[in-house]
Amino acid sequence: EQQEIITQEAEIRALVPETLDFDSFPPALVECLKRAPIRLTKAVMMVLVGQRKYLDPMQKPTLFLYPDIKNLAWWDAASFEYSRILEKNYPVILEEYKSLKSRTWDVIGASNTNGKWSVLNLYAEGKRQDENCNLAPKTTAILESLPDFMSGCSICYAYFSSLQPGTWITPHFGPANIRLRVHLGLEIPEDQENPDQDCCMVVGGESRKWKEGECLLFDDSFFHEVKFPDKNASKPRGILLVDVWHPDLSFFEKEALKTFLK
């Protein structure tokens, strides 16, 4: 159990710029600020005044860069319990993924997508998507059992993702470094003769490929893209995506961030 940290109100007020009225802050947020490291107050102030400080040109989150936590483009998925749980349950999750292929999925029409990228949301903006969750009850139960799943936070998503051959999700940055993204490989086409045509993800300049039944873990606040150049691949690339909290954050930081990002 993490020890509670007490930050004095005077320390918090000292970081509030003159353009903001500290006394108008929601009481729940102030209480969380008091119980968390001072870095939380620094992050909140950066967002409120629209200030962004970047330490790495490859990491420029669109919302904010949370200070004083470890920043890695790629993480060792095997070190985290949620990855082991997902991999253990791969056959169950794969079965439900296959059963949903005939359903209507949301096509991502973002300006950075060339090709076809479709998702079926189980959680979107931190909220449970009941209709879809009812279609994948086993996957949902596994998802909701995961330690550090970000449910309740507005930048949390969990979805099945299908990428058609020939699709390119062009380079972009995610919103913040307070989350990590887990990808569980479900159906991953491979071209034995031309492996350079396989679907891959590039994060922070480093390329990796998915494997069926295995997890990749990365920080999407780093510059990242997905490339699937093989237009003649045998099948789409299918994964389960899950957002989890950054491991350096305390319980009180997570609670405050959920309140602040509503």
C-alpha cells in the first residue's frame, strides 16, 4: 500500500499563477493535490495555463507532459501483471474477437489514417460501452480485472482494433504520458518471404512487430505510427488495446487526474 503524501496548501498556492483563482478550484481536486506529490500541482498548472515543456523532440504529448516520472517509448510488457493476465487469456479473447467480426465497427476517419482502421470500443473516454461489452462478456471481465486499468479517466480506451492491409497510421503524438498502452496480438499476418512488408509499429524511432498471444507495451505520448504496407496480406491485423496507468503514479495522483481530466 502506497504511503500518503501530505503537500501543504501553501506549497500548492505558490505554484498557482496570478491569472488563476486557487479558491475556485473544486474541493475534491484540492484535496487530491494535498495528498499527492507536488509534481501533480505542477502538471495541473501547466494544463490550466496552456504551457507545455518538452524534454525530448520525440515526446510531445498534445495535452501535457507529466513531470518527474520515467519516460520510455517502449516498456517491458512481461514485467507487468496485466500483460501476463491478457496473454494467459489470449484464447478466450481471440474467440470473442472472431465472433465480433460480422458486427458493425467504428471506422476511424482521422486525418492521419491512410487506408482502413476499424475499432469496437469496450471503453471510450473512460466509460464502459455496455452494448459492446455485452457482446464480449469474457473479454470485458478480464479487462475489468486488470490492475492499473484506467477506467474512469477520460483519456482511457479499450477496444478491439482491426487494420486492413495497405493501411498507414501516420506519425502522431498521444495526449499525455500518464498512460501506457497495451496491445495484445490477436491475429497477426506474416509474410515469410517479405518480412519488411509485415505490419509494424514505430514508437520513438524504434520499430516492433506484434506476435499472436503476446503483449507490446508503449507510451503513445512519443512520436508513433503504424505501417502495414502489404496490400496482399492474408488477413487484417487484429489486436486488443488497453490503456493503463503509468506505474510511477500514486493512488492519489490517479484519483486527482480522473477528477481534473473530466
